Amino acid sequence: MKKIYCLDIGGSFIKLGTGNGDGLEEVGTIATPPEYGAFVDRTAAFLETNGFAPQDRLGVSIAGSIDADNGSVHAAQLPFLASVDFASDLAAALKARLGGPMGQAIRVENDADCFAMAEATFGAGRAFDNVFAIILGTGVGGAQVYRGALLRGFGGTAGEWGHGPFIQKQDPSLPGFVPQFACACGQKGCINTIGGARGLEAMHAAAGNPMRDSKAIIDGWADGDTGCAATVASYVSLLSDALALTLNITGARIVPVGGGLSNAPALLSVINGEVQRKILQPRPEPLVVKGQTGQNGGLWGIYAQLLREAGGPNEHDQP
Ligand SMILES: [Zn+2]
């Protein structure tokens, strides 16, 4: 079997893993270069240094939405990717270094899609055939894997439960009022505007509290601070409304959670309880659970996708 090379590209670091069907080895990390030319060149050099050959498979997990028409990536942390075809430019750089064209096109997938593949194949969802994975990170992401396959949908938008005007206009004088914050997608009141760490902080400030970071708000909630408790109550209420609707539509059996807020077990437990209470068919086991592939979900997810394309994962694989 051809060797599989997996890159996970984030705003600060680029991680590399390699595998041959018997598991993924996490090989190393480099800092993400700040400018596009250096970014392509150093990524190609990183692969060459670690033995990449033109016949090997290469997959990339990247934080951002990928344009299905031209391969450009809209990534908030890496704005220089917005107007380029990263996969073609990386293939050209590798061809120049290695002296021959690549055997197969580079596979580029969004990080939420990779996290869902990782969890469905190797993580918390591996016992279930219908997995809806969510990321509660800076903002909100999501993706569904059904019987081992990623559901893509029109324009690759399947699973994007964080977008669409969801938060309704209310009387600002009522307790629990949450503003319709503007979303990067162009709508207002998306779950993406309140469901991640920045959203939790924005809700807390909009309620008249001093600015605090998400960890301080969650810690304050645990310590009985009334302002933090009110913010977390509004957060859990809105998030579980949207997630319950999503689960009634998708019928998913389990929801592995990734991103920074997945590291707050008490918060996940409360979200799980509220979602179970709001869905048509409560699931027999805990439904909203911390993902098991953690910081390397991107690597394991693109690995799972390439393995699937090569004929399926090996039972010995483990994250
Ligand atoms: Zn949106």
C-alpha cells in the first residue's frame, strides 16, 4: 500500500502524520509561515524531509471552508489562502523538489469534516453508524458521517448547523435577552455567533458584565457567580435548542465534541442533559460527549478519509 501523508494546517502550527494502513504516526510540527510563498515552500520541504515520494497519497486538514469550484480556502486565521489554489501550488512545489508529478491529487478537507471522520472511524463514534460531530472552538462547526462516509451536501455545506438566522429578536429589556450578532456568513443571529468561546464572551459582555474570557466565565459559573450563571444558562438554552433540532433532522446516535469548550466537562454534561430533554427520542447512552481524537482530530480525520478511499481502515488502527 502507498504510504499516506497527512497534514493538519492551523493558524499557528502545521502538523504531519504518516501511515500505511496500520495506524498513523504523528511525525512532527512546524510553525505556520506568515506569508503564502513561504507557506507553500516550507510545507513542501517539510514533506520532502520526512520522505514523501510522488506516488504517496497526501491529504490536508485545514481550518476554514473550501470552495468546491476552485479549491480556494476561506480561513480566518490564514487570509492569504482566500484567492489561491493551495493544493495545485503545493503539488507544483513538490514536483519541482521531487522531480516528478504526483500520482494522485492532494485531498483537502475542512477541519470539522476531518474531526467527524476521525471520531466516527477511531473515536467516540466508532460504535455507531450515524455520527454528528461538532466543534465548539472559536466559533461553531459540524459535520455528519453516515456509515463511514462524510455527507457533503450542496456546495459542501451539509452539517453546518452553526449557520442560519436562529436567535430571534426579543425585547432587550427582558432577562436573558441575546442580541442578533452579525455572523461572518452574512446572516445575523447564527448559532456560530454565540456557540463558541468568542460567542460566550460576547453574550456575557452584552448582558452588561465586565469582559471576561470563556474559561473565566465557565469557572465563574462553577463557583456560583450569578452573572456567569445567567450567561451560561442562556448559552446552554440556545445551543441545545439548535442541537436538538439538528439531531431530530439527522437522527445521529452520538455527538462527539471538539474545540476548546469541549475541555469543560461540566458544560458538556449540562448541554447533554438539555439536548436529551429536547429531542424526540432520547438516546440510551450519553449523547453529547467529548471527542477522543483531541488535538490530533485533523490528522486522524484526513487519514480516515484517505484510508476509506483506499479500501477501508485497518482494525489495528488507533488514535
Ligand atoms: Zn452564520
